[in-house]
Amino acid sequence: MRRFLIWSVLAAVVGLVLAGTGYWAYWNFYSRFQPVTITRNQAQIQQLLDEASWVSGGGGGDPLYVIGYRDSASTQRYVREEIDKLKAAGVEPRIILFARADREGAAQSTAAERATVAELWLTRDWSLYQRWIQTPAREWTAAGIPAADGNLARAAVVEASRQFDARLTELLKDAGVQITYPLVLWRDRDGFLKACGCADSRAWPFIRDDLNAPDRVGTATPDADAASAPYGGETPAPGSDPPPCPIQTCRPFRRRTPRPAPLHRLQARRRRAPRARPPMGRPQTERCRPAPRRRPRPRTTAPFSDRAPAPSRRLHTARQAAISRSTSAAS
């Protein structure tokens, strides 16, 4: 009974450990990357998104908001790799940038970044955003853009971008969203507002699946189209003979002529005696004859049944005694 209880407790402990490990693996590799459906403060979040100044390259479909800052590597990568896929699905990506607030007296943004953020919020210039993103952050000087520092109007715009991020972060945390940049917000097919902290690229496929976006976007190059089209991409005029198809030129194949063998090798071959060739058929071999059997030798002794039994010593003495008696009686 004691052994049964010990094995039962051990099996229960092993089962709990396996169940905990499976749940942790499900959460760590799958569940934590899924988007969160906003069930609280949807109206306030949507109002913030509508009032913010965003930039967009077009798309003409349902909006998808991407919130981030300039030095965020994950935000730049998401915009570079996912924007074209979302546009292919008929979605209009809208990008909202903000200048990070100072932390413990240390500036988290540069003067050029603050000036560019203020300019984007005021003008929504998509070409300015593209030039800013394509230029390394250290080389961007915001040339030709009014400075935000020392300008009350532009400084207020920069502060408004910071307040927008702080308020949105507070509402999303209350809804259960993990805050990592870029923050991506959109509405699904049923109209529910969803959010994702998409710093990890493993969360991106969930957004594409929700919006029916392709995993890859293939762009055909003009060289490939011209090579695949007949007549090298040129269309012949009506009533005229089509130009001949281009023939790929290649180097002519040259056969190598065998070099003559040296003289000493020819002489050595002539001196050698011709080898005797084996016959074409199967070689005939003599069959092995069995060795003659030996004849059995005749027996020199008679068989055991024909032998006379050897006389014993007592019988011999008895005979001699009888003979001596007969001779004495006769005399």
C-alpha cells in the first residue's frame, strides 16, 4: 500500500510538470504573439487615432495605424517589410511618429528629430518621411526645416505627439496590450478593434492572416518581362514581317585531335610479343575421376562362433588323473 501511494504521488507530480511545461511552451511560442482584441475604451482609442497627424503613401482601403519613433529598429523593419504586403491586401497603412520625452533629464531625441516630427505633424508630407527614413539618423540634419526648439508653436506640436503616445499607452495597458514598438492597431472583418505590440517579427503573420495579406509580394522587373516576351519585348508593326528571333551565340565546339605517341613508346610496343588470347568458348577441363576403392582383406582368423573354447586348467588335470588311474588298473 505504501509503495502504491508513493508511485501515485510521483505520477501526479510528473503530470503536473508536463502540463506546466506544455502550457508555458504554448504561451511562449504562440499565444503571446497573438493580437489583443480591445474590449475597453475603444471610443477613446479611436478618437486619439483620428485626431493624430499621420502620414501615408496611399492604399485606399481600411486604415491600419503604425505608431513608433525614429530610432526604433523594429519599427523601421516593419515598415520596410510589411507595408507593401498590407497595401496588396487593400489596406492603407498610416504611420504616426512621436519624439520621445526626456528621461531623468537625459534627452531621448535630437533637435533634428524634434524638428522633423513637428514638420510631419503639420504638413503630413510623405516624401519628407521617406527621405528621413532612408537617411541614417546620424547623418540627418533636417536641412530646410524650421527648428522646433525655441519655437512655441512647433514645440507645442512636439509635446502633443508625446502626450498622444502617453495617453494611448495608458489606454492600451488597461486593455491588456504589452507595449512594444511598433504599436499596430486595426479593425478586423467583424469591425473589432485590435492592437499588437509588434517588436517581435513572430507577431506579424497574425496581422497578415487577419487582413488576408500575402506573405510575399512579387514585383516583376522590366528586364524579366522583356526577356519573356516574344521578339525581345518589341511588337512588330501591322503588315510587316516580324523581326527574326534573337539567336544566342556561343563559341563553336572544337574537337581535340589526338596527339601522336612518342617514338620510343611505339618501338616498345613493337618489341613486345603478342599475347596469347584465350579461347572464346568455355575452357574444357577434365572431369575428376573418383579414386579406386580398396578391396577388403580376407580374414586370417575364424569367426568367434567357430573358435573352440580354450580348455581350462582344472579339466586338464582331471584328464591326466583319469588316464593315470586307467593305466594303474590295467597293470
